[in-house]
Amino acid sequence: MSGNVIQDKADQRAREESMKAIREIFLKLVEQIKNKEEPSLVIKKRTLSNTIYDPKRKLLLLGNQKLVRKLFDESEARTFMQTVLMARIIYEALKNNEYPTIRDLFYRGKHTLPYTSPRDRFKNTWEEQKESDAVLRDVEVLTNKLREEMLILSKEKGKVVGDMRLRSGNDIIDLSKMGHGAYAIESTPDLIEFVDYSADYVLVVEKDAVFQQLHRYGYWRKNKVILVTSAGQPDRATRRFVRRLNEELKLPVYILADSDPYGFYIYSVFKIGSITLSYESERLATPKARFLGVTMSDVFGDDVPLNEIYITPEESRIGNPEKLRREKKERFLKALKDLGYKGKLSKEPFMTSEERKNFIIRAKEQDLERAVELVGDKVYKAFAGEQLKTTRSGKKSVKKSPGYQWFQEPKWIKEIGIFFLTHSKLEIEAMASKGLKFLAEEYLPKKIETKDYLD
Amino acid sequence: MAETTNESFRQMSPAEFFYRNKEIAGFTSASRAMYQAVREFFENSLDATEVHGILPRVTVQISREDPNNPDFFTITVEDNGIGIPSTVIPDAFGRVLFSSKYKLRQTRGMYGLGAKMAILYGQQNTGKPFEIFSSTPSSKKVYYYKLMIRMDKNEPLVLEEGEWPKSSGWHGTIVKLTLEGEWSKRTKDYISVYLKRTAIIAPYADIIFISPSIEGEGKEPEITLYRRVTTKLPAPPKETKPHPIGVDLEMLKMMIAERPSANMKDFLMRSFQRVGEKKAEEILEKAKIDPRRRASTLTEKELESLYKAIKDTKFIAPSSESLSPIGEDLIKIGLKEVLQAEFVDAVTRKPKSYGGHPFIVEAGIAYGGKLLENLDEIAKDSLKGQQGPYVALLRYANKIPLLFDEKADVIWSIANSEEFSWKTTYKLEQTDVVAVLVHVASTKVPYKGVGKESIAPVEELRKEIEAAVQEVARRLRVYLTKKRKKQEAQEKLRLFMKYIPEIAQNLAYFVTDGKELREASKSLERELLEMAKRKVRAQLEQPEELTHIVPVALPVAEQEGSIEDPSTSEEEEE
């Protein structure tokens, strides 16, 4: 970075506010020490038990459980030291107009400590980035400032194109003039200023390759779309950017992800937030985001053909496969009814049986586990029945999981039920393989037109 | 023993009787005979000194004097005791007597009997006479005798005698005995262990032991020295009359023989402790014997009913004046000095009695420091057979170390680590070694066998021993808890000290906004260090009880990160 960079105002303001927040918290510690009180920090717990789903706002939020981190407690002295160290490094970087990455923070803080106790096995302030990342999160919770606001950078991952102009730093960027490339969503999306745009909705594509295809196909221009990709798991910047598009510009947001439990989960992260980062859900999550596809019913339709119902090799050896498949289908229908699904089961698939044969991938054990994690073991049992208590390997029994509340709505239960029934998944690329034209001209517009999405 | 077998003495020379029963006195093998002989003379020496208020200095020397007989060993024991009047020397050593007085007090041995046994044993195999030099404090001369015992006649045979005027104030006794023995590691261990254990309970004594090298001829003799480390002597025991409950029929007869002309009431009152006028009358009424009857006129039947009447009467517990405990201070001094332990403590229990015999139990404990390397060979052997925590038992009866038959002893049955909760209740580690000293002082120690090497499990005694060991073990626990707490506190302080400078430096940055860090940092560091020390100190001052209920495992702080969602970890990889 050259020396005479003109700091834009947004940047400067963020710096000052973050510095103030950090200074306030840590000067309190100094105050405690001066008053001969043992220094302690009160931090909201970032644990599963303290992660709460707010069904009204449809957000994963941090609860009110707090932990008191004390210096004079053997088991916490080290983390206490790390928290203070991290705060100082961030503060110093802010003060010096720097933009450290989380890796930088790790290296800046890592140094050897004096050897005083044979019982303490640690030599350095921190040994791994995992440790510094953890206290960084604590500093975020403590100061109520996100790392983006503290101008900490991470690798840019998300990309965006569309008929839109925005201001980043001192430049105006035209997102419609990116050529074959795209604008990389910066680590500090809050410093972006939306200048003007012309769009009807936002389409977030999980897969970068599909994003590129749609971009080159001119999808966004034709359909007045702001096209975003998270290139896999969405990073914080992409989530924040999408949230701002939805919140500030009132643009509907559609998510396009793989038709499998991982794809569903990515949607969930955009929409609700993740457990690790539940403290930032309020700023990062987009509760109104919709799951456009690819749904299981897009692939199989509501009426899964009997011969595509999955049976394990063991099952086919034991009983009559036809009979078994019929039983499974019946159980599927009964479970749907029992679990509160009241809609019709009349949806037609976007793929023929023949196409499915080519594009479908068999689900793996971990896909199954993740699906159970999403809907909970009770729903799983309702679909799978008693004889499927164990997974296909016959070894591990399904882990107990309460499931996520927002996946236990009938529409989602149907989708995941079809997954349990067919043990199949489909990547978006497969839709594109059927023909990019099909994806861009048929599948996407039709889905949006007919409001064929989940939310 | 002497009391109950006097009938036999009349048919056989007592000397002969004893010699035929030498095994009873411990002369079972060449090795044991040497050990036993040293013991008899050494104990006589202690009885001639400490009981009379003299700080003992005893030298024991074993040497080969006869080049033609390498198996002949001369044992010389010299003390600075009260000496023996010249006129009684030949009889004291040359005649096996039975005691005529039935006064009781706790002494190490039955005076003289064992020594005469040793003399008989020595002369029988070597044909060598016994030599003695002695002088009493008031005597102006030193007397010398060379004598043998005529076994058939139970008489001393004086071979030589002499006397010298004393040029110094020396008093004491030097005895020289030659016997056929064996100088092996075993013999050496017996005698060394015996002297070492005696040194532990007699830190007021100078004990010098000069012995041949085990390696063989021509080597320099080895000298072991236990230096006097205190001038405090234990209070000597007082002679007391027997307690009625402890008396048997035979003894009763002999006591009557001593006061034949007394009337029965007087006899009872004067011969026994705890018997006053009322008690005497009560007994005689029960026995239907006229109080005015002369003691010697009682018939066998009347004696039996008298004996029964005594047993049926309740008395105050026997007096413990006749007992001479070692005392807590001396045990502590001795353990500390001889074992060089890090922690020692001792307890002397209150006197108790069983069957009319008073007794006192004392216990000592030693832990840590150079304990292990200073333990004697017999204790080390015992440790080898244990599983840990290891207990080195130092047993004493009337101040005599008991070296053999450890596992048969009631003390072992109480203190061994399978029985005693050294680990669970008393917080010792599996690998810890602890020395436990137990002393039973009594006018009659209930030995288990004729060897007098182990104590029988008499309930009253067992209870006392257990209580004594528990008491010292508890004190050790208090010490260990304190010590561990201190270590933990230090450990904690060091841990805080590791992080404090770092914390101070970083916090100082907020105070000064990055300028002039040093000053602010140092001041914060000082404050924090003070706080850490206060914190640790406060923890040290918690009473012991509190630390016991603290769970062993520290509560583990909720592990952050462990619940982190694996699918979101990508976000953090930069």
C-alpha cells in the first residue's frame, strides 16, 4: 500500500468506532487492577447451548449465558492473556491504518513466553491459529464489533456481477463492466456504498463454475439479476453483502445450491446463520433468503417412481425388492402425513427418469448424517422405520440430534424425506449439463415465475 | 518363666537347666548366638546407665583374638554405668539366680539371666573364661575378675582376680566374652540393625560399634558411631508392687513365702498395689479367710479360693509408674538424627492396661528426606515384599528392637499398607516410603512365642497401637497436605507470573495509546504480581478441612471450539 492513500471516510469512521469500543473494554480492566480488583472479562458464551434460534426473526442468535474469564484462575489465565494480546494487536493495527488478515494477527501475536513453570506446557503466546482465531471471536463478542468493522481482512471469496454501481474506497465500480470476470466482494462489505442499480432480484449460486456459466450466458443482463457466488461455503463478507442487498435495496434473494444436505445447509447459513458465528447472525444472516433449488422434488417430482426407491444390498438379499419398495413408499407417505405435510403431491420433476440415471450421485454416509442433523433423528426414524436404525454400513447408529427447527417445516420435511427415500443427490452442474440453456431459460425463470421455492 | 518353673530348679542346677534350654534364650545358631550375646551385654549396659541418670556411652567390639581359632570371636562391651560392687561380681555373672523380689518395673531384660546364658554358651564351645572389669562411682578401685561358671554346681569359678587404684573418675563395666560364632553379612546385619534401632530410641547415648570387616582377614575393622544428640534422658521407671489382676497362683504362693508371718489383711495391702483396707477385707470375705490368719498357714484349697476371690474383685487400673516410655521428643530426635527424614513426629499414648498389666503405646513416623537410604537392612528387606505405599516398621517392646517375625506381629497386622489406609485416608502416593515406629512399654509384654520377637494381638493393646499409628499418620497427612498445597500454590504463582508481563504490556498500550509503554507496563505488572501473591497466599491460609472437600480434578472450562461446526471452518482458513 502506498504511503499517500487517501483514507475514505467510511473506513476512517469504522476505525475510530472500533478503537473506541476496544479501548473502553480494556481500560476497564486497567481500572479493575488499579482498584485492586482481580481483572476479569465477561463474555457471552459461544457454545451450542448458548445458541438460540429466534423463530420470529428466523435467526440463530447468541443467548444470554455469560462466562467470566479471570486472570487469576489457572485454567483461564492463558486465554485471558491471549484475549488481551489480541485486543492490543487489533487496536494497534487500527491505529496504524493497517488491514491485517487473521493470519497476520496470529503471527503478530505469536512469541515466546518466559519459562516459569514446568507444569505449563505452552511456550508461546499461542501455538496455532486456531487459538488466535478463537480469541478474535471473543474480542468481537466483547466489543460487539465484527472483524469487518475492525478492518480485519480475509481472503476474498465471493464474487458479484450485475447492473449495479458501487463505491469502494474512493472508486466507483461498475459491476456490469467486469468482462468475463467479476467483482470480488471485499472483506469489509460495510464500507461499500451502493450508488445505483437496476435489478429485480439477487441470485446466489453456490458453485463458482455455474456462476461463470450463467455470467457468460448473459443471464443477469437478460433477467435483471444481481448474480452472486459464494464459491462453496459462504464467507462472512459474502453473507454480509447479500444481507445488505436484501435489507437496504429490498431485493429478493434466491439461493441456488446442490440438491443434497450440504446444499441445504449452505442455504441455512445464508438465511439463519451458523453456530460458530451466531453472534454475528444479526448482521450477516438474510432471514428472507429463499431456497430456489435444486430441490429433491425438482429432481424426482413429488411422486418418486417405485423403481428409484433405494434399497440396501442387504435388504434386497433378505426380502422381495418390489415389496420392500412399496412398503417404503407407503411409509414415506404416512410419515409425511404424520409430520404435518398437507399440500398436494403433484409436482412434476424437471428431469426424466433417463436423465436421473446419468446425473444422480449416490448419497454417502456423511450426507445421511448431515440430513439427520438438519431434520433431527425423530424425523429420520419416521421415514426410515425401525429396520434402518443403523446406517448402511450397519455399524454406526444414527446420532441423536434434535434437528434445526427451520428444517422441520413440512415443505423441508418432504424434501429431505425424498432424500431418505432415494439416497440420491444432485449437483447444480448436473442441471447445467442437461444444457445451460435449460438452466438459464427454463429451470430458473420457471421456478421464480411459479414461486417454486422454499423459505 | 522363672516364676512358674521354680520347681524344676530344685531338681536340676539352674545353670544346667538354662543351658539345656538355650534356644529359648535365643542361642539357636552361631549367628543368632553372637547377636544374642551382644544384646544381653549391651542391654545390661543401658540398664546400668540411663536408668541411673547417666548419659550412656557404650562401646561394642567384636574381634578375632585367637589366631588358631578363626571362628572364636571376642565380644567386648564397655559402658560408663554404675558398675558392680566387687563383692557381688562373681555371683552376678557366675551364678544363675532366681530373683527373690517380686517387684515389677520395666527394664530391658531380666537382669543378668541372658548374660549368664551367653557366658555359658561361650565357655561351653571355646573353653575360654569370661573377663570383667568394673568400678562403681564411689569406689576408689577398679576390680578385675576372670571366671567361669561351674554348671553342675551353679557356682562361679574365679580363675583370676585383681584390683587397681583408680587414677581417673572412671566408673562402669567392661565385659569380655569369647564364643564360637560366625561373622557373616547376616550376623553383621542382625547386630548393626539392632544397634541402629536402639540408637533411634536412645539419641542420648553414644554408641560405638567396632566389628571385623566381612571381607576377611587382615582388613581394618569397621567402626560405626551413633553420636549422642541430646542430653535429655527418659524418666526412669519406678518399681511398683504387682497389680492383683496380673498375678497367678504360683506367684501368689511365692509372694506369701516372702511374708510368711504377716496376717492376711496386711499381706494383701503390702504386697499389691491398688489394695487398701477395704479391698483387702472384701477379698478375704469372698475367699472366706480370716483377715487375722497368718499368711503361711493357708492351705492349698484356701489359696485357690483366695486366688479366685482376687479375680472376682474389681480394682482400679494398674499404676503406670513402673513404665518408662521413650517420650515423643526423644523418638522425634532419634528418627530425625538416624534416618535423616524430612518429616518426623511421634505420639505417646496415655497408659492403659490389659489383664492387670499396665502398658503404654508410642508411635513415631518418618517420611521423606534421606529416609530410604538410611533405613536398615531388615527394613529394606521388608520393603521388597510390599506393593506400596511402603511401610518400614520399627517395632520395640520395652525399648528392645524386635527384628524378627515381623509378619506375625500385631503391629504389622495394623500398619501394613494392605490393612492401613495409607493411600486413601492418609494421602500417600503408591511409591511413598514411610517409617513407622511402634513402642510397647509394659510390665508384661504379651509376646506371641518363646522367641519374644512378636507381640500378640491382645485387644486392648491392638486398639492402642491402631490409635497411635492413626495419630502419627494423621499428622503426616497434615504435613503432606500443607506441603502439597504450598507446592500447588507456588506452581500457580509461577503460572500467573508467566502471563502477567505479557498482560501488563498489552494493557499498558491502552493506557498510553502506544507511547511510553515501559512505565505504565511496569506499574501494572507490579500491581498484578502483588495481586497474584495475595491470591496464592489466601489460598494457603485455608484450613485443612476445606482443602479436603475440593474435588481432585479441576473443573474444566467449557471447551470452546470443540462444538464448532466443521462445515464452517473453511471460513477461517486464510
